[in-house]
Amino acid sequence: MVTNSRVNQQGTISQTFTANVIGTVKGPGENGNQYVFITANNRQVKIGEFVYYEVTGFSESNVTLRILGKISARCLIDHLPDRIFADTEISPEAIAALVGFTYENPEIYEVTVDVIGHFDRSLGFMNPRRTPDPGAKVYLADDEMLRQVLNRKHPGEVGAAHIGALLLREADAVPVALDVKELVSTHMAILAGTGSGKSYTAGVLVEELLRPYNRAAVLIFDPHGEYGTLAEIQGHPQFIGDDGYQPTVKVLKPEDIQIRISSLDYYDILTLLPQMSDRQQAILNKAFRLLQSHKKGDYRWGIQDLIASVREADTQVDEEGNEKQGSSAAALEWKLEKIERSEYFHTFKHLAPTDLFRPGQVTVLQMNEISQEEQQVICAAVLRQVNQARMDTHKEKLSSGDENYLPYPVFILIEEAHRFAPAHEPSRCKGVLRTILSEGRKFGLGVGLITQRPGKLDSDVLSQCMSQFIMRIVNPVDQDSLKYGVEAAGRDLLKELPALTKGQIIIAGACVNTPVLCKVRSRLTKHGGETLDAPNLWQTYFLDHHRKEREVRQAMPAIRGRGQTVNGVGID
């Protein structure tokens, strides 16, 4: 331990602190951004831990800078002979004393550090490209230093999202707060294996977005019906602002989801129909273009209007001028009526952007009873309409009172994103998602993708998510996909993926100053995605069923021969 004076970025002494020296620099590492130090402190040299060395005279102001780094590797270079450990009858303490070791730390470690840089309030981390000299002291970064430099925002500030705390320190010693501006404008992805806590983490994030210091406009595509418990936000004291602010939660069940037919394009309709022959597809395409020409600027058309266009497109005129109906029209009419019978697609009813979004409101579209093809089309139609609404509002093509008028940024979370943007399969959502992810930043449309199979998620879609939340992933294919799509996390932290436990997460990208290992905080609302407890449910069913059978047997002597029933069991 060394007592020293803390020097701030302007070169003035702000306070006295105790520096925790944990090792001595040996020399440079394998590349120009690494150095190696030697230590006997096994307890504090963990992979992902933060350390620093000091540099003086780096600038004209002669400021002493602390150059932060992250431990990326360690190896044992000196220890007691292996034979001592192989023989369980030998006391290592006694042997260590004989050869001059202090048994508390008889091992010597070589530790590799990746340099992050010194922190500047206005510019972030600046890498001096100046490795420490051999013999320089290496210090463990204290909690206060990390609280100041890891987060772009601090918990409770406008635009902050308190997601949890630094994993390698004492509980809640170093809170991790995300920069919501960067999170929603540059898009994000939550990537985790089954049971790692991805939906739980998404719930924590939504809670933060709805807190009084954010008041976001959020839409969630919920294929499994897991986010209905967010309704507990309404009236919860943690979400009530000093000015009377209270968030709103709209949970739309499958029967509440209404998509206007005229908002669908040709490929949407093709997705909803059974297998189509090439001729039927050609006739439908022609009919769709005819309908758009006839109804130009009019959005009030339905399936019957499309059927009429199909008949027109499949009508041929012979040499004598007689019209003849083709064979495809009847088959297409039968298939199109299938859409008309759907609960989710209507001629007039629909979900307008102003219904789905409002600052301080989260809207949950529960699609757990909807087929995958219909989910695809619903998601694509909503995304297209919202994207167009934000562009038209931004370009001042719309005015207040229009149902598409969205004069504020919006954020959309898509659960099971690999279903909507699969890697090697056609998808109605993939094209519109690529457009939004590449252009949405300009118009204030942010997207968050949640998936348990990053290897099955389209690589172009994943690569455009500039903030990543990565949890335990065991599947080798999914791990490999992260190496190329999520470079911001760093290869050293990605090696930790199989060892992470539930609720532990790697956060990297634009929303934090440097990648961190984090423990997700507890939710303020109930989690809706808990795994069913099968053994308890089996026990409950068996005991209940056994009790009913016993009641029937006890009642049988009194009513035998009367032809009555007990608990639905006939008695003869």
C-alpha cells in the first residue's frame, strides 16, 4: 500500500488516497497495446479486473496521468515443486517454510494487461501509446476511480439507465449506468443462451427507460407473452416523478392486434398465403400493381378489392373480343379469403403509430397465439409504418393531429430476433430491419434485438447494433458468431462466456466507456419468463387427482345402486 496524491485531469491535487500496489512491470506484451507485470497477489489479478500505471510529463502541463488497463491473461511462472502437491501426506506449509517461501503467497504470476488509456471528461479514453517502463508499479484501480471513468452517465441522471454493478467488486460498490442516448440511437443487442436471464435483463432495461429521468416511448414485440408483468410499473412508487409523472403500460393481447390490409405489400400477402404456383404469383403481383394504381392515395381497401383486381388481372380477351376468365383467379380468390378470415388483418381497423408510442409509455404486443408467418408480417408492417412516420415527421411532412405524427424518438425491442431476421432464410422483417438499423439513427428510431441464438441471427443485422449485452453462451456456433459480429466486447472477455452464471453479463459498445463485466440488478417488477417447475406441478396434479378419487371411493357405499355421479364419476 502506498499513500499518494490524486491528480485530476487538469493537473491539480484533489485529495489524498491510498494506492493499492499489486505488482511490478516486467516489460511489453505481445503487441504494442499490452504490458506484462509480475505479482504474487492471486486474489486480485482476475481476468477483466482494472489496473493502472502512472505516467508523468506526458504533456506540457506535466500532469501525472493514470493509464487504465484491463487484465486479459495470467499464468503461473514460479511455484512449489509439483511433487509436494502430489503427495497428500506432505504439508505444503512446512515445505514452503523450509525453502524460504511464505505460504500465503508462494506462487508468482505473470499477468498481461491490455491498455485502455487515461480518461478525459470531454474525449473519453485516450490511449497514450506509451507502455510503462520495466520496474514501474502497477496499481489496482479503486472503486471511486471506476465509478468516475467506466460510465458515460451516473445513476439517476437524465439519460442514464442503472443496469447493475461491476461484477468483480463488492456488491453495488461500482454501479454500472448506461448512456440511453447512445443505447437507443445506435441500436443494441442482448445475446444469451437459454436460461441466462436475457428477458430479465430486457425487463430491467425497460424499467430504466420508463423511470422519471428517461420517460421513453417503447414498443415490445413479445412472441411468448413474457412482458405482461411490466404492467406493475403503473402506480409503482419508484416510477412516480416529483412533477406527477406516471408511466403508462399498454399490453395488447393477440385479439387486440389489428393491421390494416392496405399497409401490407405484395410480399407480405405472399407470405400469408399457402403454396403458390408461378402463374398464381405472377397474377397476384399484377393484381397488386393494378390495385395500387386504382387506389392511389386511398388506404381504404381490403381483400375484396384485391380479389376484384385478381379477376381483372386474370381476364383474357380472345380474337373475337370476348373476355375469358383464367383458372388462377378462382384459386387465388379462395386463398385470399383465408386472410380475410384472419383476426389480425382488417380493412379499416389498425394500430396507428400514435396509439403505439408516447413518451412515458411502453406498449407490449403479445403474439404468443399468432402463427410465425403472421408474426413476421405484423412485425414488418408495424416497422415500416413507424419508420415512415418518423421520417415524414422529421421532414415536416406531417402535422399535429395526424395519426402518423411522431415528434419524438422511439425505441423498439424485438424478442426472439432470430425469428424475424434469420441468417440464411428469407424473412419479411429482415429487409426493413436492415434499413432501420442503417438509417434509423438519423430519424430517432432505435431498435433492440434479443436472441438466444446469435448464430442464427443475420450477421448484417447484428453487426449494426453498436451496444451489446452478452450473457452465458455455450453453443460453439453462437460463440464464433460473436467473434465477428461483436468485436467491441474484446476477445478476452468473450472467453468468459461459458463461465458466466445467470444474471452476469458483458456490456460493451457505445453505451459504456469500456467493456465491463456486470451483475444485473434486481427487477422492480415481477419477471414474466420464469421456467415452469415441472416436478411441483406433477406433484400438485397427482395429489389433487388422488384426493378426488379417494372422495369418490368413500362416497360409493352410500349411493351405490342409485345411478348417481360424484365429481363426474358415474356410480352404478
